Amino acid sequence: KKLVRVSIDRMTPPPEEDAVWSVCAWCGARAGYRCRGCGDEPYCSRQCQLDAWRRHKAACGELGPAVKRALERVRERGMATTKRATTETHCYLCLEPGTDENPLWHGMCACRGDGGFGHESCFVRCAANATNKDAWIRCGLCKQPFTGFVSGALGLGMLERGGNPSILVKPLGVAAEPEVAVRLARRSYAVAKHTLGPRHPATLGALGDVAHLLSNCGRRKQSIEIQRTILSNTTDETNHDKANAASTLGRALYLQAERDKSQELALQAADLLRDAAGRRPPRSNDEYLDKFFLAKALVLANRHHEAIDVLEATVPALNRIYGPDLNLSVEASRMYHLLLACHPSRVLSATALADPPDC
């Protein structure tokens, strides 16, 4: 009965050319429908909606109640995992001790000792009186995000006071509520696009949050299409932004190519990563990280000689920046020497490691 009520409707107006709503949330194909229950989740067919229902059920319905239910689940789960104190510890906000009826909860931030403990009501009151909206999601002492029980309690307190739930996108994503976080991120993106335009940095940032959350949900195809949109809307005026967009998309395509064993996707990833590395400041950390992933994409695309050329300069740079014992440096060195072993005609570069790591 639920599935009959939460059925799919043709989108009106017809599907817009926007990867946020034009890619099926289940299979990644072209979507022409949206869930009637929430109006957010795109699908290409009734069957995809049925297949995705178990995952989407908790986030379906009106957005406000869905966010509230998600925060209640975060708060309830946090009761079992969050540090709690009742005696010999005082609230760092009101300086009163905790009791069995009103215990002290730790914000699960970076505070150590007694610094991070407070009453639930004190956390909410302090955030409500603050002028900075980040007080609802970050500790005022260590400036790190709240997690666990306090994160859910503050989110509920903010909703009760009519606050803007868009700032809860990242806390909900971290708190194992990615489906609701995706819906919030979509709404934030839609508002930014309508008010600021599709190429504004704030709009692209909101779109990046959607792509990141979808990737964490395992919906990589939809995330990749959104990252293509980000890259196409990023202007060439700032090489930094263009390089970041190309690098993010290139790495996502490489992971998808590795999963699908696709040389075509690997070549697309290599082209993007080469472009990103070329836009970076010379000899910067980001340049060498892009070249590391470029080499991996070239190996996957069976372009071994090109990968060796890239690694000859990248391996010593990674060893110099991160040290030879870091996993990244070890992986790059191992890949370089394995490629040389497969192609003995290539001469070992004098600048690369003389001794290969243990394989």
C-alpha cells in the first residue's frame, strides 16, 4: 500500500537538463519521473522505484518531518555511543554538575578532559543565543563539529526555533543519515541556483555537497554526472577552481573505471587529471597528487609507458613531501617498479627509488 501511495509521477515541466534530477537514483539512467511522496527522488521507471524503496523509505515524505525523524534517530543512537557524566564533572556552560535526571553529554568534538561536557538544554540555549549560525553544528571551544547525541539534540532544537535546516547537510551525512542529507543538499542547491545563478561559487559548492553525499551513498553514476555539471559551470577565470573540479571528477571516473574495468572511463579520467595537474602551481602537493592518480588511470587504460613517464618525476616528489614510508609513497614506488619489471627495456630513472619496496 505504501508503494501505491508513494508512486511516481511524470515531472512537470519536462525533465530539466540538470544531473541533480535528471539521473535515476537507482540505476543511473535518464530519469523522467519523481517520487510522488517527496517530489525529490528521480527515477527512470516504476521498477527502479520499487528496488530503491527500502533505502528511500526513511527519507520519503515532506522534508521538514523527514529531517526531524532523522535527527531523532541520530539523538537516540547517540545515547549509546556518546560520553556521559553525572558526578564530579561540571557543565562548561552553566558550571552546574550533572545528575541522573539531567546528565552531562560530551559534544564528541575535539575537546578533552571536562571541557566538552554540558547539559542538553545548555547546548541548545547557548546555540540559540549565539549570533553565528555555526553554533548549532560546531563546538564554541575547539571549533570542531559536534557528533553523536549533542548533534541530534542541537538539530532538533534548531528546528523547534524555526532555523534553516540547510546547515544540517554535513552533520546528517556524517551521522549515517545520507538520504535525508541528500534531500537537504538538493533543496539548498535549488535555492542557490534560483537566487544566485548556476555559475555562482555558492551554487557550485552546494552542488558539490550533493555529489559528495551521493558518492558516499554508493550512487557513483549520479555523482559523476553532477561533477560533470560542476566542471562545465566552473569558469576559467580561476585555475584553482577549475583544477579542483577537474581533479574531483577525474578521481571519481577513475574509481568507476576500476570498478567497471573500463578503459574508456580510465582514459577520460586520465585526460581530466592531466588537465588538473597542468593548472596547479608548479611542484605543489596538489600537482603531485593529481599525477599519482593520473598514473593509476593510465595503468588501468593500459598506457604503461605514459604511466612510467609520469611516475619518474612523481615518486621522488612524494617521497620528499610525505616521506618514503607513507602508504601513498609506498604505493607509487611499488607501481613504478612493477611497471619497470613488465617493461625491462625502460631504464630505471636516476631520480626514482633505487631499491623497490617489498611487494
